[in-house]
Amino acid sequence: MTGTPEVTPATEQDGSTRTKCLCAESALADHEASAKRALWGCAALKQGGTHVTRLSKFLVLLTVTATIGFIAQTASATSGAHFFSATGSVANNGALQVSWDEAGVGQSQVNYSLGSAANPIGASATYACINGGGNHPSAKNKESVNGPLPVTTGTFNPTNGRVKATNGLSAGPLPSNLTCPSGQTFVLACVAYSNITLTDTTNNVTTSIDPVSRTFVSVAGCP
């Protein structure tokens, strides 16, 4: 006689094997559960499935709303980045140094660039040899150098969405190859910087800074 084979009920001896199988299936499912949970909730909401409880719908909507709100808040915090002020000065060693105040940058670190490769800062420096009396006895013992400054960068931490830096970045002066004769002293006589720009590269905001110069020793060619 043919028919459906009789299924023998599981005995106590089969219990251990069944438990092991269930544990293996559970472990495999755990790896997939987290990834599927969000997709399952969204799909269920779209389909209006009756198996989704009101609490499940609420949690999915709450998660999506919170994520959108966070993204919007972050974008809003940085989209209004702007400089209140930016000024330049010349340090005692002849370097260009800049100070600035920028707001609307959010709470994350902000990267800045003094000058750029495409639009470099112009620089000039005059070096001279002076004698013990502070005079420049020979015109040939002088060198003037001109050229672009290398780009200087830095990273700063904002406070309440604002970065205020005093002499935060510096660059220069251009170097010299002048050699002074015995009895005379090598000095940096004067420097000048023009086409100065400061860029918040994190938020893509640039500001221009007025040219600056400084004379340390009065020699021909220095203002």
C-alpha cells in the first residue's frame, strides 16, 4: 500500500541534535537581523502591512525624522560660514602673520589655507650688510628677492561655531643668498606682502587681506 510515510515523533535522543540546529539557525539570523530591520520597517510602512504594529511604525518614523533633522542641522551650521574680520601684520622675523574671526562654522574642526597654489601671495624682501654703526656702506652688499609665498595651512577648533585666531597662520619671509664681508652684519632690511588671501577650505569661504609691509633697517629700496 502506498501513501504518506508515517512521521515518527522525535524522541528524547533527538533533542540534542534539534537544539544544536536551532542554535545554529539563530546565530545565522542574528547577523542578518540588524541589516534587515530598517529595510523591513520601511517596506512595511510603504505597503501598509497589518503585521506592523503601531509602535513599530512609530519607531521607524522617529528614526527617519531624527536622521533627517540631524543632517539638516549639520548643513545649517556650516552653510552660513563667514568672516567677520581678517588682518595681516609682519612679525619681528619678517614673516607675514594673519589673524581672523570667522563665525557660522559649526562645531567640527575647520581647515584654513593662507594663500593658494592658483593665486599665491606676492612677497618681496630686501637683505643688506651693515657695519658697526648701523650703516649700509656698499650698495653691492644688498639683495632683493621677489616671488610667491608657499601655501601655509592649519586646522582649528571652533568655540560655539566660531574660530577666532590671533596670528594663527604665518608664512615667509623669502630666503636670501647674500653673504656679508667680515666686520659687517647680515640683516633683513624690509619686507612686503600683497595679494593676501585666507580660505576656510572646509566651508569654501575666502576673504582678502590688505597688503602689509615693514622696514627694519633703512637702506635704498626700502620704503
